Amino acid sequence: MPARRLRISVPALLVVTLAAGGLLLASASQAQVQTLSGEADRLDRPRLGGVVRNAGPIKVGRAVITPGGAVRVLLAGDEPCGLWIGGPSTLTYRVEDRFSRPLAKRNIRKATAFKPVDAEDAVTVTVSFDEALLWGWELAARVAGSTEAAPEGSPAGAPEWLAPLLDRPFYDAPHLALLAERRLGGSGPGVAHGLFHGRSFDLRLVVDPRGDRQETLFDLERIPRADSVVYQGRYYGQELAAQPIGRSWWEHSPAALVAEHQSFKIDNDQKRHVTVTTTTRVRGTGDLAGLWWAALSGEVTEDNRSFPVTVRAVEVNGRPADFLFRNDTLAVALDPPLGRDQTAEVKVVHEGDYAIRYGGDSFWSLGTWAWFPTPPFHGWLATMDFEVRVPEPLVPFVSGTTTGKESRDGFTVVKSRLDQPMQWPVVAAGKYNVYSDRQLDVAATVATYVRANERGAKRLLNNFYAATECYQKLLNVPFPFSEVEVIEINQWGFGQAPPGVIFITQEAFNSVLEETDRLFSEGINGRYLHEIAHSYWPHVPKMNSEEENWTSESFADYTSAVCLDQLAGGKGTFRFQNSLDHWRGNVKDLGDGASLYLANHLAGVNFNDFLDRQNLLYSKGPVVLHALRLELQKQAGSAAQGDRQFWSLLRSYLKSFPYKWAGTRHLVGILNQITGSDWQPWFERYVYGTEIPVVR
Ligand SMILES: [Zn+2]
């Protein structure tokens, strides 16, 4: 995938998980008389109030802002919501976390003209800016006692540069964090959201001490027309620096509200038109929380056209609820707010002409993007059920175990269920030929696009069961899904493995590869086995954050390479060594500052910058796993004993976190138990840090 396209599609897929932080439940009564959209408008189009006396250097997270000009109160309507800072002023940002430092240095160098300074205890960057807006209830409260009345006749509106930055950006506008914080109980430091405008740049700073417990500095860039006619002019953020607040990178906690069940009704009544009804049961995990929000794409694009998504109705516990649908995020007011272990049912009905048949294809898919209210990783551990209706002759596919299927008035209706919590379910439909088999307690279906292709389908079924048998032996747990659908996609060069479904492009079905000699030496078989391995990683031990991505991709790559080797046994065409050589070759291209754990935090402007992420997850990750295996062999004094420990690590990890959030720190914990020694330093070098292990 070309870098430019990736850069645009990533924010839409992994919509920034900015959860709530804050303090002011006391003012919730004020919030309740206002609608979310009214509040959001006032926050995103603030006015300037009175001058703040002795504003001095302002500390926000690990940023220090030294005003060179006046500082004024920022007003949402008449309510203080932050600070305005005139220029010329300076922003100094300190990156203190030791794993964040090399990454920040790399990102700042790659994405901006700023000069990072590498000192003993921090990487620092200092920039001069002309004007800044800093939103935050706590920031406003800080200066409450030292504000003069607004000067007569002074300009009262927000600066002109603000509107384009907040015109459907690929990041959260300030209102979301502030609205969430206002509806969050308990106490603690407040969230802050800053936009800094310079002569040749715009920066965004988000400090979230209670939700994600992370602070992040972004460079904001505008999408040029050459990249996308549909998205041109809209801004996206390049991450310059990110660091955890009051925690280590590997410590993650659940969101204030966690989705524990989702019930879907998907109705493709005609052509491209789809109505999706999603009922989500959310549960409180701690402090009272009165705003649930989820990613929901506001539009779907095809070539140079855009199809809008409209939210028709939102109900909470059967009653119409206040909601805000903006910037690919749906926020829903929960009134009353939910405390620990309290639940609410949030029903959302939305529709649009977005069952797109790309390039006139007889196929549409609601795939791994936010086609329904999609919670963030740490707010999503949901069992699911589905009812899908599509016009005949389209064949519907849906994640989960089929519980019913019927023909009704020219439509096919299928029902299914996922009894274990899952993330990223998919629905698809098209003109398909379907081939099925049942072995090893798994019903597998291979669907070939438009043309019948029995040979190709049979081969994929056979390979599916061969791989499944290998994984079951290797990992010692039953296959996670009772039904799997392998669906041919009418494109080239990719695969995807949402729960119970494998999307794979047409070359996997190509009969040119049928000679058994070549069968396991071709990359496509590696990709197919990689996708099948995803049934375990990350659907069994789950990701609670984007940092844990390597426990999905690198683990799928490593285990699939081992099974590819075993399945090719005797044919003499494939060896594990091939995979190892391939990974080591790619690792050589890695730039500096490349932490495996922080692979999703890389910024960049050219194609090679994106290859770094690829090379981390799909090459350095497998190399690290292999190095771990070799190290265990060395320490155990025998290859057999070391291998036993290695596989027992992977098995225990799967067994200990069945369909639950897991994570790298648990891998370290299990490894410590198995070996009786401390592996944290090893992981700090190779997984959290940027070192690359040498493997022979
Ligand atoms: Zn993958």
C-alpha cells in the first residue's frame, strides 16, 4: 500500500483513543441543560475573555509555555474553558520517558524542521509560536482569581487559523475530551488540549492524565489534493512525541466504560443502502462516567466520491438520548452516569449508501473500519450477535457461529453469534461460490469470487486444516472459532483476519501455484498461514492498546513460519531458515529510534518511514521471538529444554488470558515464572527499547 494512502487511512481506522480525564462533576448540572452539540460548538469556537495577570510560564504535562505577549481567558460561551496565549511565545517540550526519547528524536527529525536536543535526562524541543489556544477546565480554574475584565473593544473571537484545523480533522477536536471530563466523577488532574500556531507549522498537544494517562505532541499537516480529492484540505496529526503519565508504557488500564455486549442488525435493503442498528451494553469500571463514545466513520469513500453516514436515533435504556456525531466519533450522554459495575444499553441506528461495490464489483464489505460504534481497545471486550439481511443472489458472510439462515421475500437473512468477547467483527456479501468442509471440530467455508474454482477452494480448505492441526499441536489449545469463512477478495496482495473470517486476495486461489513443489515456497502460502494464525493472536489473548500490536502481528508471523516449515517437511522447498533470512534482511533497513513496542507511534513522510513500522512488526518482532527462543536454549543448556520453555510460554499466555486483555508485561511475568529469573531487562532492550538482537 502506498505510504500516502496509508497515512490517510490510519487515523480513520485507529481513531485516537482519547478517554476522559478531569474533575468537575460538580458542574454537571450546568452541562445537563446544554446539548452536547451546543457545548461542542462553544468549545471549538471559543471567545477571548479578560487578561490574566502574571500568567508566567504555564506548565501543561511536560510542556512549558513561556508567554511573550498577553494571556487571556478562553471562553466557551461565557464559561472559562482555558487560555489564549499571544505571541511571540515559546513552547518547550521535554520527553522524559526513556523509551519515548529515541522515538521522539526520530519522529521530530523525520516530520519537522525542529531540532531535538538530546540531554542526559530528556530529549527537548523548543519552538517559537505566534499564538496558541489551550483548552482545559483545570487550566481555566488555575487563573480564576487573577483575571481582569475583558478589555473594551478588543477582538473577542477565536483566531482565523483555528477553523481549518477543526474542520473535520483526522483527530479529536478539543470538545471531546472536555465534554467527557465534565461528565466524569472522582477527582484528579485535568485534561488539556493545546493548538499552537507558528509561521510555518501547527502543533497539537494532548495531556490526558486520567484516561489514557498519556501525553502526546503532534505536528499537524494538511492533506494535499494530489493525495486525495475527497480528503483534501483536512488536517491530520503526525506524532512527534508520546509519553505515559504516572505509569510505564506497558501498564494499561480499562476505560471508564467498557462495552461487554454488542447486538447488530444489518439491513442491506437495496443496492448500496445499509441500515445498521447496534445495541451496546456498557459497564462502568470506576469513577462515575456520563459520556460513552465510540469511533463511527462519518463517511465512506469510493474513488473520488464520498457517501455520508447518518445517525437516525440514539437511545439509552430505551429512552432518546443526547448525542454528538462529529469527526468520526459518536458521543452519547449517559444520564445518570454509570458507576462501577453499573450498566446501560446504548442503541444506535445509522444508515447510508455505503455498502460500496468497489470498481463495480459484485461484492461489498463492512470490514475492519468503524462501520458501527467501535469502542477503543481498552473499552471493548464484547460478546456479539448479528442479524444480517441482504438481497438475493448475494451470499452473506458474517463473523461468528451461524444460528439461523433463511430465504425471505427475495432476501437472505443470516444470524450468528460470538460467545466469547471479540473485536473488529465483519460483514460481507457478494456473488460467491461456496465450498465447505468440517474437520477438527471446525466448519470451514471457502468462498470464491464470481467464478467457480473448486480446485483452488479445495486446496485452501486442505491447507486451512493442515495449518489448524499444526497450530493446535504447537499451541495446545483448541481452535478459537467453530466456524471460519475464507473469502476471496477481488484485489491483489493482502490478507486480513477479523474474528472467524479470513479475507484473502485472488492470488491465493491461483492455480499456477498448485504444483506441490512450489506450494510452500511461495509468499502467498505464508500470508495465508499468517492469517490463520491470527485466529489465536490477537483473538484469544487480546490487545488493550495499540502498543500491544506486536503480540498479534509478530506472533502470527513467527508461529506461521514454524508451521509452514513443518507442513513443507520432506518437500525440501521451504525451511524456517528462509523466514529467518527474510526477517533479518528487513531488520537491516530499520532506522534508529525504532522500538518494537512503540511501532504504531512512528511518524514519517516518505515510504521508507512506513516500512519501518512494517519491518518492526513483521521482521524485528519475529527476530526477537527467535532470539528469545535461542536465549532460552542457551540458558537451559539444551535446545530441547529451551524449546520446551519457549512453547510453554506461548501456551501459558494463551491459557492464562482466554478472550481477555493480555499484554507484554504478562509475557514477562510468565517467563519469569518458567525460568526463575528476571526477563524485564531483556524486554527493555529488545521489545520496549530499540536494540536488535543478533541471531545466527
Ligand atoms: Zn497480520
